[in-house]
Amino acid sequence: MAEEVILTPEGLKKLENELEELKRRRLVVAARLHDARELGDLSENGEYQAAREEQGQLERRIAAIEATLQRARVVDHRDADPGAVAVGSWVEVEVDDPEDPDREVLMIVGPSEADPASGRISYQSPVGSALMGRKAGETVEVKLPGGALVRYKVLDVRLDEPQAG
């Protein structure tokens, strides 16, 4: 059996929306293929070849999303201990990195939703797994993939994205 995919409710909605959009695009590409076939010789028909390539990409992405949705388990952080870090929580941390001390706001998500550049980290990542279950005031030490040891102090755990300001 395939491994389950953990998603936040927002991640599920994003995948469902993408799937709907891809299915709409599938109809447009099918029409392009039909029109290109009408032009005759397919071996030298650039429009036909381009549409076939796009169709292949669409079908692969549709299949990948459908497989993900079949294995998805939606985790709502509102079901967890309210003050503890869980999948879907927003966590404000103070990073005690000798090379770059900083404060960060991170969202803990499933692996398929991770985007570290935008602060969305997987619960399976070194930092994400160390933060899971922690509460405001707790500190964890994390050995990063490069070998550096970094300390994270949990300042706040929120159910909703903190507002800038």
C-alpha cells in the first residue's frame, strides 16, 4: 500500500483547485489536437507536436494529483493540543544561529506542501520534526543537514497566520 500523504485543509483545497484547472486545460488541448489533425501530415505538424507534448505533461500532472488525493489524510491543527505545534500550525521562533540570529514565522505542513523559501516547512524536516508538539517558551536544538547545530526557541504557536505589522 502506498504511503499516506499528510495535507492541511488549505493544501487539499489547493490541489483540488489545480486539478480542476488542469482538467479544463485538458479540454482546450484536446481541441487543439483535433484542429492540428485536420491540417494533415502529422509528422511535420509543429502545432500537433506541441499540443501532444502539452497533453502528456497535463496527463502526468493530473495523474500525480489524483494519486496524491487518493492517499491524502487531511490533518486539521485545530484538532491538536491548542498550544502545541502541529501540522497546520504557524510557529514564531527565535533562531539562535551564531551565523544568522533571527526571528522567523514558519508554518508546519505535509511534505507535499513544503516550500521553505516561503516559510512552509515539512513536519518531516529536521526543524519541523523538532518543533512538533512543542509549546511557547520551549527551546529545541536541531542539527541541520550541513552539520550546524541551531537552537530554536518557540515564541508563539498560532492557529492562523500571524498578521504583518
